[in-house]
Amino acid sequence: ALHPAILTTVCRLLLDTLISLAKTYPGHFLPAKLRAPGFLCNAGLPPFSQFWSIVHSLSKADISSRSNYRHNSSLETALGPGGINASMAASSLEDSAVGVLMAHIRRPVILSSSVLQDKLLRLICTIVQTLPDETMVKMSIDSKAGRPPLTQQLEYIILALTEGECSEEGLADGRTLLLELIRALTPSTKGFIMSLLINAAERLGARLLPHIEGLEEELNELPCGTNPSSSTQQPSGSKVAVNRYDESVIVISGILNSRAVMNASVCNELQLPAMKALTDKNGVQNMFLKTLQTIVKIREVLESRETCVEIDVSTETAVQPNDEHVERVDNKNAIEYEANKFNEQEGSMSVLLSTLEPLWELVSRCLKRLTSADPHAALALQPSAEAFFLVYGSELSSADPSKLHEHPDAQKLLHFAEKHRNMLNQVLRQSGGSLTDGPFAVLTQMPKLLDFDVKRIYFRKQMQKIDERIRGEDVAVRIRRSHLFSDSFRELFRLRGPEWKARFYIIFEGEEGQDAGGLLREWFSIITREIFNPNYALFITSPGDRVTYMINKTSYINPEHLEYFKFVGRIIAKAIYENKLLECYFTRAFYKHILSVPVRAQDLESEDPSFYKSLEFLLSNPIEDLGTELTFSLEVEEFGVRRMRMLKENGSSIPVTDENKEEYVKLVCQMKMTGSINQQLNAFLEGFYEIIPKHLISIFNEQELELLISGLPNVDIDDLYANTEYKTYTKSSPQIQWFWKALRSFEQEDRAKFLQFVTGTSKVPLQGFAALEGMNGTQKFSIHLDSRSSDRLPTAHTCFNQLDLPQYETYDKLQDMLLLAVRECTEGFGFA
């Protein structure tokens, strides 16, 4: 008998030994019929008999020497002469070594240790992966049998995967094990395994329900004043901006850590007894989520397998003789018939698990109460929210995005996500990878539900993945300041798209500055202004606001205009790629072109106000009041030549009526804002998409894209003050106090110039000055004492976001010298 203190250790060592053996000799764990051809199985194998007797006895939790002796005796009797040959090696799958090992997953000693569960699952998985595709034929088992082999063992395995304590590695091995059994055994195995998993999910959902009911009861007993907040209301502490197009709120930077969440909450942190069971790592809520993840992963692999089989069959039937084709089709139909016995009742996850509907309603109510009482506490139900998304979102990844809103599961998921938007975005802030491959990945198809900062984190991570694969050597860009645009075009246009993702090292001829990041920022700032230089005729200000830029329809006067537009597309995409902000604002229609969003009549107002008013009059009045006949055609000027373009097929013969005038206005706007600049726009987008894929940039809306390109418009002095460091000086030094007083007295234009002076760009980082970047990544603004003459101007080191401030004697002198420096010295560098 083994002492309980060493039982787990001995089992672990035995399992390690068996895993090593299984990797080299997996066939010895299978029935003799499945072993390699030529293998002889005789009765003279006492070593194996003795070996399996020891393994079998050690796997039991019974430590009584007498009962242990009795069991060993009975085992020897069952094994009979030759042991392994008489039972395990030459018998059914259930009685073979692998069958016995699968049954051991329910032994008390295995259940008591997650490590032993993981190792046993790894051992069984290693063996099962060697099962041949023709297992049923070799074992003489009818493939059409209603009940698959190893039914009892499968129940044990699934119970361990759904309610056991195995790790992620153990879960992965268990899922592979189930998939390999579905491959090698009868078609009914798939239906049996899936039904066991569905039953396990329903059982765990039923066990979870009273825990959440208890939480709801405790929430109902809370004092009044914790009414749920609006789903769109942002907690205090979030940094937000107002969308200039529709006045909606854009979250620039949400609350990232739990302490900030608690501080932002209107109530104290909740301490509810019911939450203890829900936050238990091995509790029923996490078991429930783990089970649903297993179902989804297995379904995904099976669907991909079926797709591959269909492709293979269709390819082979195209070249096979008729007789072989008929036989193959008959076999395929027989397999499909058995598989469809389960598929007919399978349907979507939401249909299979329709009994969980009361649970989802309860989770939604509790989430709403928790979010209003304590945003951090709502994260206790994160596993249940993830489970909901698995059930209703797993089928949507393959759905047509344009018809997503018609899918019943999408409607249910959309309603849930809108209701609990704040909580979902908070979860995504704390686990940025969830949008990539987690249950919430489906939200990338519904970007309106995501806050801007969440989208930006996802976007940056996706770009980093591209960067890892492509990033090459640094590219030196040698340019003259007086010919910056033409020199940059000459140096960079010859590069292919992927080469633009390398780091640019800027060299201004005749200057001593070394580029550690500051010169690159300055280059972006200057070339942006050059892009809008009227001499290049690429862009013009929109007539509506005289501030934002739009493509110049007459750019054809510049013979290289299409090459320039492609170059500009690359420049703007490169700035986004490098997280550099530009001094440029475009019309809403231009941003929509980048995002592949159709333009609307309202977008025309800033580009052609008079034409927009005529369309507005058309929509507001009967068509007869116009006094002219309109058709679905429009005269468009392209490269100086006016052409009649059809808005739809045979448009010149289709009159505009009160019934179809809305369609006419829609098509006219698209033609007016797209058709007349089609070649220029295509050239720009070709360059842009070479660096940033269309599907990634399209998760943003127009205002968010503007923020991504141009940053926040105003310099927040309080934010800069809170994120400033001092060297030699202190906050109480007179010069430091005068400095902040002077800076606050500056107009916004001078504040922007100051920022350009010390950082190389006049734009504020989206996350505020806490995210200011320098040579070595994030580097806050710092003020250093310049101990030389007080008659010197302040100097800056843009690579380090550093200002060297002389020790001026008076406030007036400091203000004058600082203004002189930022107004006259914003461009041009000495040694950094």
C-alpha cells in the first residue's frame, strides 16, 4: 500500500513515464488489431502484465493493503495467462489500455490534482492521435451503429473537461482528444460528444442561476440612490471629446485600472457575499464559460474539416471514372446521413442552448445594477458576459457583414451590447487581446459599440503584428529644407509599400541635428504644410468652412498630380502607422472615402454649399416647382472636360419624380463628391492602403479618424503641468512659477508653437501629455536649469521633450524670451 502523502507524487511520476512511452510506442496502448502490420501478439508477455497490474493498482485511491491485495488478485485473474495479450492488447477499445486510462480520469487521486488531470489528458491525447482513419474497419465495428464505442469513457472525459480543474493546456489536450475520436470513430461519435457537451453547459447554467439570483437579491437590498445610469454615460475620470459632426461623445481615454474605476464610482466599492462564489477561479461561472469555449472550438474545427472534405470530394469526382464516382458518392451520402442525425437538431448555439434564456435575462439585469452601483464590481460577471457572446456571436464570424443586422443572433447580441456598452468597453480596456480572438471579437464587426480608445488599442496591436513581419532596416531621407516636398518625393516615391514601414532617419542638409525622433516629427509637420501648398494644386480649402481641405478637381494642371496623390496617401498612412500627428483637417467626405463609407447629402454642404441648397430645395418641394426636367444623369467636369455621366443605367431616359428624388439626391452626391475626383482619390487610397489595410482603418468613424490623424485641437496647460518633470528646478522655483504663468497667458496659436518648439509637433497626443513620446518611448515634458547666461533664449531638445530654461531675473523677461523662442525658433535644430 502507498502512503497518502506520496500517492500524488507517485502517480505523477508514473504518468510522466507513460507519456514518454506513449510518444515512442503508442501502439502498445491500443488493441492488437490497430497495431502496425506484422506485429506479433503472443501469450508470453509477463513483463507487460506485471507492468499494467502495477499501473492499475497505483491509480486507485484505495490504500488499504488488504483490499489492494484482493484487487490485484482479481486483476491477475481477469488478465489470465499472458496478461496483456488476453485482455488489453487483443480486446475492444473499452478494455484496451487506452480505454482503461480514460476511465481512470474519474479516480479520486486524479480528481484531487489538476496536474494529474493535465498529465492524464496529455497521455490519452498522445495515444488517440495515432488512431488510424480506418479504426472501425479494423475493429470490425459497424460504422452505422447508433451508439459509438467508448461511451462511458467519453462521459468521464467530458465531465473532467467541463467540471474538473484542468489547466488551459489540459483543456487544449482534451479538446484535441475529442476531435481525434470524432475523426477515427463512427459518425455517431460527433453527435454523442456534442450532446454530452450541450447537456453539461445546460447543467452548469442551471447551477449558476441561483448564484446570480442571490446577487440580484443582495443588489435589491442596497440603499436607494443607485439607479442605473445611461448606457452611453461615461464615468467621471474618462477623457472625452465631442464629435464635431453629430455632437456625440468620443472616449479618448477610458479608466484603465480598478482603483480609478472605484474612485470614479458614485458609490463605495461593493462587498457583497454573493460575489465571492462568482469570482472564484474554479467556480461554476468559470466552468460554464470553459464548457462553452470547448463547444465553440470543437464546432469551428469540425466546420473547417467538413469544408476541406467537400472541396476534396468535388475535386476528385471531376477526374474519376463513373463507377468509382458512384461508389464515392454513396459512401459520402452514408456518412452525411449519420452526421446529419445530430446536425438536424444542432442548428446555432443559441438554438441548442435556448434553455439558458432565463439566465441571460438575469445576467443583464444584474449587470445594469452593478454598473450603476460600482463599475468595477460589474466585472465580476465578465465570464457570464463572455458566455453570452459565445452563444450568440460564434455563428456571426462567417456571416455577411452587410446582412449582419438581419441575423437574429446579431440582433440579440446588439441589444445586449448597447445596453451594457460601458461595462464591455471597460473589460476590453483591461484585456486588449479580447478583440483579437476572444468572445468579444465579434464586436469588431459592430465598431459603433466600441469606444475610440478601445479601437485605438486594437488597431495598434494589429499594426504591431504587421510590423513584426515586415519592419526592415532604417531608411535615410536626405533633404534640403528649401525643397522639402520635392526632395522627399524623390527619395521616397521609389520605395515599395512595405519599405515605407521601416523607420525613416531624417537628415536636413547643412544642419547638425541628429534624428532621434525629433527631426522626424518636424519633417511630418513641415511636409504636411507643403502638401497643401497651392503651387502643387493638390488640395483646396472647402468653400463651406474655409478651414478643412478637399481634393482639388483641377489638380490635373500639375502633370505629376496622380503620383503626388499616391505619395500623400502614403505620407498620411505613415504618420498614422508611426503614431505621429499632422496639422491637417479634411472634409467629412474625404474621411469617409478613406473609411469606404458612402457619402451623404449632408457631406456636400461644406464642399459645395450652393449646390447643396438646391438639393435641399428639391427634397423639400414638389418636383414641379423646379420648372425644369431632371433625369438620372449629371454633367461632371473631369480634368477640364465636361462629360455627361449616368447615375444609373440608361439614366438619361429616367425622369426624376417625387417618388424617386431621394434616390436621385443620393446618387448625385456620390457622383459629385466621388466621380469628379475619382482618379485622384484612387491614387491617394492606393498609397494609403499599401501601409494601412482597409479593414483595419474602417473600424473608426470620421471624427475618430480625424483624431487619429490630427490629435486633439487644444493644448491643455493643466494636463501638461500635471505631466512635467524638473531637473535642478523645483515646482516652487520662481522661474518655474513664472513659466507656467507665462504659458497660461499665451493664445492657442502660441501654445501650439510652444509645443512644436519643445516636442517637434504642435499636436497633443490623443491620450494627453502623459503619453508624450520621446527618443526612448514615452517621455514626459521636462524643464532643466540652464545655468549659463540669463541673456540666452530658452533652448529645446525635441528628441527628449526637454526645455532648457535660463534663470531669468523677472517674470517679464522670462515671458518675452520664451515668446521670442517659440515664435522664431520652432524649426531648425542644433545638436540634440
